[in-house]
Amino acid sequence: MTAAKGITSKSSLDRWEKGNDNLSFSKVIDLLYRIHIQPDEFLGSNTPSQLANLYKQSMIAYYYSDISALKKLAQRYLELYKDSPEEKVYILQASVASNFYEDLTT
């Protein structure tokens, strides 16, 4: 498992692959880049493409630790949700951006 070297232990990777443990999002992204897979390719193969697109901006901002962008995304989607509460996708997007923001700031 040379792909995990310097990112996580072999045992942690094994547990994560089996669904028995969690890895931080940044470690998953680092592992994907190590094996030459783009995050959107990974998400595209595991989630519907619309769902992957919802997370794309937040994922990029999170990967680059762009706290300001995450805060703006969360605020923008909360405002959109306030204006159109029937569009549940906005609250989902706000939640994703907020969770990434919290992870980077706490």
C-alpha cells in the first residue's frame, strides 16, 4: 500500500475501505491524487452526477483550505434557501459548505 505512505497508515486505509472507519476528507483527497484520480471522478462513480456537482465548489474550497470561500458559499445557499424554501437542495449545499468550514476552523 505505497499509495497511503505519508498520508495514513495501512491499517487505517484498510478499515476505511471496508467501511469500518472514517478518514478525513483531506486524506481521502490526498489518496485520490496519489493514485491519479480526480475527486469529481471518484464522486461521479459513487454518486449521481447531480449530487457530485452540488458538492464540487465546496470540495474545491475545502481542499485548498479556502475558509472565506466556504463561508460565502454557506451564506449564499442559506439566502437562496430563505428565498425558496421549497428548494431543499440549497439547504443541503449550505450544510456541506458549513461542515467543511467548521472542520477547517475548529
